[in-house]
Amino acid sequence: MHQLPKQFPEMDYLTFLLAILHVHKALCEEIFWDTAVKFAENMTLECVYPSMNSFTQIEWFKIHGVQKKFIGIFHPTHGVVLREPYDKRLHLLNSTTAPNKVILSFYNASEADVGTYSCLFNVFPRGSWEKKIRVVQSDSFETAAPLNCHVVSESGKNVTLTFQLQADWPVQQVTWEKIQSHQIDLLACCNLSQGRSYTSKYPRQILSNCSQDSRRSSILILNTTASDSGLYRCRFTAHSGENETFVAKLTIIDGKWATNVFQGQKQKKVNH
Ligand SMILES: *[C@@H]1O[C@H](CO)[C@@H](O)[C@H](O)[C@H]1NC(C)=O
Ligand SMILES: *[C@@H]1O[C@H](CO)[C@@H](O)[C@H](O)[C@H]1NC(C)=O
Ligand SMILES: *[C@@H]1O[C@H](CO)[C@@H](O)[C@H](O)[C@H]1NC(C)=O
Ligand SMILES: *[C@@H]1O[C@H](CO)[C@@H](O)[C@H](O)[C@H]1NC(C)=O
Ligand SMILES: *[C@@H]1O[C@H](CO)[C@@H](O)[C@H](O)[C@H]1NC(C)=O
Ligand SMILES: *[C@@H]1O[C@H](CO)[C@@H](O)[C@H](O)[C@H]1NC(C)=O
Ligand SMILES: *[C@@H]1O[C@H](CO)[C@@H](O)[C@H](O)[C@H]1NC(C)=O
Ligand SMILES: *[C@@H]1O[C@H](CO)[C@@H](O)[C@H](O)[C@H]1NC(C)=O
């Protein structure tokens, strides 16, 4: 057992960790959600804690400005408690496949349920871990994404997606997202003023660089599987709000059938 030195009693240690978590949250200030979900009468909001650490409880809230409205709580031994009126339109489920995953499953959502949700894991001894999910009324998210290139690879391989910014303005922020018709997940967000990235809440580990070479950005997806297929969007943003967006389509095919890997011509789409 690791003993904490006397001058750092445990409370201070926890406070220190929580302070670090807070700093991490402030890195990409523009980012106030980790996942965006398309509103539907039946919809599921998912949180996956990135390790198997034992947690004491998981709380769900709806965020109204600076206030948090309690929805429900899951405790591994005490079970689930849901607050009215949410008990009439959703279930709080623990996953049958992973003990570190919880799901808020709406079966009768109304327009009043549009908004931002938060799941809060209380993990011993690390402190709290929070993921924010925004429910928005929208058409399919995929239609908003013109394609710049198509990458085909085999399952089990590592895939790197790279984009090079064409414009000459100074980059302030680079974000990477995975886009599905009903959901957008933030994979990486790099604030170049600080040279550090926001810790993504995406359940799959995606490696990215937040380096000085700000005109070029890449992500590395290790040991790909078919479920990594889909659209990946990279956005460079300047202080002034100017931005340039690139979208890659990734197709992962079963190793046996893959014959070649090709990468289409990169084109640029410039927003003025
Ligand atoms: C990046 O970090 C700087 C310094 O903390 C901050 O002023 C700026 O607002 C951040 N940019 C974004 C887009 O969050
Ligand atoms: C939502 O789910 C319920 C029960 O599973 C089903 O009866 C209903 O048709 C679904 N609604 C929509 C809009 O899919
Ligand atoms: C889900 O939580 C309940 C307690 O509420 C527990 O009995 C059950 O084993 C859990 N299921 C899984 C798959 O962890
Ligand atoms: C869904 O909610 C509406 C009111 O918002 C209610 O009239 C209806 O009975 C509910 N349906 C179910 C399946 O709970
Ligand atoms: C993928 O990357 C990891 C870590 O860099 C490496 O250990 C592994 O051998 C790579 N796998 C393949 C198939 O290249
Ligand atoms: C990050 O940058 C280093 C050094 O430039 C490089 O070796 C590494 O492959 C990069 N990682 C990713 C995910 O692009
Ligand atoms: C890659 O993923 C497959 C399927 O998920 C898994 O069986 C395998 O162990 C993984 N390999 C590595 C090196 O992580
Ligand atoms: C990117 O630029 C376009 C056009 O100027 C603007 O409408 C859009 O809001 C910008 N996007 C972001 C995320 O700043």
C-alpha cells in the first residue's frame, strides 16, 4: 500500500485531484458537450467510464444554465432511484456487457427533454468523472457533412487520419468528431494556446497530437474493428472564428477481404 506523506493528508490529495479534473475541463472552453444526440421519442444516452475502477454511485442530471436538476441515481448494491416525472418516461439501466457503463433510456420523451444532460461517476479514490450529453432537435447529422476523402482499411490494423490546413490564418483550436446519423461524439479537442488537449469521454481510445505543428492534425485509431467505420470530422478554428472543416469516411473491412488501402484526393472546403 502506498502511504501518503504526512504533509499531504488524504483530503488534500483528493482536493488536488479534483482541481486537476477541473483544469482539464477548462481547456477547451468552447466545448460544453461530449456527445450530441438527435432528439427522438425513444433515445438512449450512454456513459462509459474509461476503466474498471470500482465506483460508489452514478448520478444523472439535467443541466439548466448553472443549475443541475437531479434525474436519478444508480448504486451497485442499492439499485436505481428515479425522480418524478422522469420515472414516467425513462429507465436507468446498468449494462449487461460492461459494469462501467450506464444508460439512460427514454421511452416517451417530449420536446421538454431537449437540453443538456450530465452523468457523474463517483470513483474511489480518483474523484468524480463527468460526461455531458446534449440532446438536440436535428435532421440526420450525416447530411451536414460533405466528404473530403475515403479511407479503407482492414480490421485489426491501426489507422491514422491526417488533415493539413490550407488557409494561412493562425489556428487556435482543432477538434475531431465521429459523426453518425443520430449522434456526434467529440474525440479530441486541442487548444493550441495551451498546447494541451481535452480528455475525451469517447469509450474507444483515440490518440491525437496537440503539437506545435498546428497546420497538420491527426488521430490514431488502434486495432480497428468494423464499428470504427463511419465519418470523422476535423475542424480547425481561428481566434477570429474563421474555420476549415474536413471529413473523412472510414471503412473497415474484414481482414480476409481487404486487397488494398487507398486514400482519396484530399480536397478542402473553406468556410468564409
Ligand atoms: C484556449 O485557451 C486559452 C487560454 O486558457 C483561452 O483563453 C481560450 O479561450 C481557449 N480557447 C478555446 C477555443 O477554448
Ligand atoms: C418507442 O418504443 C415503444 C416501445 O418499445 C414503441 O411502442 C413506440 O412505437 C416507439 N416509438 C417510436 C417513435 O419509435
Ligand atoms: C445491475 O444492478 C443491479 C443492482 O441494481 C445488480 O443486481 C445487477 O447485477 C447489475 N447488473 C450488472 C450486469 O452489473
Ligand atoms: C407518453 O406521454 C404522454 C404525455 O406526455 C402520455 O399521454 C402517454 O400516455 C405516454 N405514453 C406512455 C407509453 O407512457
Ligand atoms: C498498432 O499500434 C500499436 C501501438 O503503437 C502497436 O503496438 C501495434 O503493433 C500496431 N499494430 C499494427 C497492426 O500495426
Ligand atoms: C504525434 O507526433 C509524434 C511526433 O511528431 C509522432 O511520432 C506520432 O505518430 C504522432 N501521433 C499521432 C497520433 O499522430
Ligand atoms: C484487437 O481487437 C480484437 C477484437 O476486438 C481483439 O480480439 C484483439 O485482442 C485486439 N488486439 C490488440 C493487440 O489489442
Ligand atoms: C465556421 O464558419 C462558418 C462561416 O463563417 C460559421 O457559420 C460557423 O458557425 C463556424 N463554425 C464554428 C464551429 O465556429
